Amino acid sequence: MKIKNLLLATFAVVASTITVNAQKTIVDVAVGSKDHTTLVAAVKAADLVATLQSAGPFTVFAPVNAAFGKLPAGTVEYLLKPENKATLAKILTYHVVAGSYNAAAVVKAITDGGGSFTIKTVSGGNLVASIKGGKVILTDEKGGVATVVATDLAASNGLIHVLDAVVLPK
């Protein structure tokens, strides 16, 4: 029980830079964050604003600006071009899960799954959640890893968990 409580405590909200209001949609919460301007620009370029403002519920794994900065030079600019809208939409919807999965539910699923939990994304791909060094990590289909750095940011249509890296589908 102590380990589980410790894991839940380490998977706590670290979101002082994000204004959270349960009356705001996921998009509104992201727009209010100075750490998610790249994500917001990408959501707009992919025409996903209306989708992420719909009833949901959704769980969004939202990379911070620095996460996009870790991608190879020119990647973000390339993806934001109108002719690459479908590719951008696939990458962004790979960060979205249908349903609302709070931190406690994710940790429980990892524990119940013997150390990992496969998450089906809206894009149709899979992410694998596990715990490393007391933190929840997501492993994408290409073997890339992102750490969840803030959790349970409430919105009227779901939850946001903040990532330190962009996860990529096959």
C-alpha cells in the first residue's frame, strides 16, 4: 500500500503554470497555458479545435513547447504546412484517448497489468504506460518515451496530463 500511495503522490499535479477551470474545454485550458503554445498552434492547423471542444470526455496527453523543441529541426514547421494536415492530425490524435482517465486510474491499470497498461488512442494506435523511477512514462509505437510531468488538469470535457516529449505513432 505504501508503494502505491507513493506512486500516486509522485503522480500528483505539478501545474502551477496552467490555469485550470472545470468550465473550460481542453482547448481553453491549453490556450491558457504559456507552455502549450506550440500544441495550440498545431491543434488549430490540424482543424481539431472543434473536436477537442466537443462533449468528450477525452484524456489528452499534452506535450509542452520544449517537447516539440526536442523533435528534429524543421519538423514542427513541416507539420504545420497545410499539405501536411493529415499527418499532423494523426500525430495529435495519437495524444488523445476517448474517455476520462485520471492519474489514480492510470496507476491502478499499470499495477493491475503487472507493470504496464496499453492505451488505445483516438488515432487507432497504442501507447504503453508504465512506471520508471516513480514516474509514469508513455512508450510510443516507435520506442520513444515521454514522462508525465503533471496530471489531472480538469476541463469540462475531460482531463489533461502534461508530457515532456512528443509521442509518435508508427
